[in-house]
Amino acid sequence: MKSVCLISCRPDLSREAFRDYYETRHALLGMEHFAFQKYLRNHVVASSPVEVDFDCLSEFWQDDLAGAYETMSGPIGDILREDERRFMDQPRIRAAASVETLVAGPERGVERSAVRKQALLLVGGPKLAAMDLAPAARSWGERLARELPGVERVTLDEITRIEGDARFPYDAILSLWLADGAPGATGVAPPAGLTLAGVVTFDSIESPPELLAARGKPQSGS
């Protein structure tokens, strides 16, 4: 099961300091308390047409999301939240559940080094029924994979907001894996019915499975 989280840098820190602390301290701390199946941090490099209000899109795969949320409500959550305050703007953290599907290209494996990606942040338009959003986004992703040079893989995240928290601003996210130097989808208009809220370029960093296994401490329901 996958969840995603938009995370913003503390106002008094640079994006570079935020990224360094996340990668060298906080990510390792999270691995000590949760048995992640897969864990990535997508650090914002650039965005258009306006600057997005987050600095990282984190991805978590776990066996039981409900159990993970329960764990966060206890002492382990207190430890992680205390560390978050060292580099995150906590009131702006926004999490959601996600169902990821492969749209084009090879199946995902393990990313052993930083990978350049581009995320198309999508919101359903008023003329598009909620049940039609994912097919429309998937069809657009297939077309982008065919037409844009250097797009090696496309995935679609269908977002489900967490009960009691509707702050996650996007309904779906199309992610494009880009070859070196590929321009991506900047300036490309979405099909009718889909609203493109932004295009974000990421450096994507994955924790390798051997590190997850070495540091992880399986928790009840985590």
C-alpha cells in the first residue's frame, strides 16, 4: 500500500539544507521505526508555471497504512514529529493514500542513484466526473510517452484523501522518468477536462532495499 506526502522546508532553512537533513538524518530515523517496503524522497528542483508550495514529495510503501497512522499517533510519532521540527514546516505537511499504476515503459525497479523525474499535478475539471479522471489522465500519459523525447517511463498516482484531512491539493499525479537532457512536458497543455496545477521537476532518491532491511524494526501494524 502506498502513501504520498507533500513536505515543505522550514522557512529559515534553505532547500539545500532541508534536503541534506532529510537524507542524512530524518529518512534514516523513519527507517528505524517503520518496515517500509519502498521509500523515496522526490526533492523539488524546479516548477512551473509558478513555484509550488512544497519542497519534497515523499513516497512510502507499507503493508498496512492504517497501522502506520496508528503508530504515528503514539510515542514513535512523537519522536518523528520532534525531528520534523528541525527542518520541516509542520503545519504544511499534507498526506494522502495513493494507488499507483504503470502507464508506459518498464516496471519500476530499485533506483540505485538519483533519478530525474517530472510530475504533472492534476486536478479534475468541473466537466469531468471523478470516475473519469483516472482514464483521462492515463490516456494523456500514454500520449506523452509516445510523443515526448526522452520519456522512459510514466506512472499514474490516483489520490485518495485521508479521512478528516482534505488538504492534499491534487487528484492525480502523472510521473515521467526522463533521460538525461530530456525536456519533459513543460509547456504541454492537458486534454479537456483535466486541469494541470503545476509541473515539477524532481531529483528522486530511493533508499535501497538492503538499507531498509538493515535499519528497519518491524512494528505491530506498521
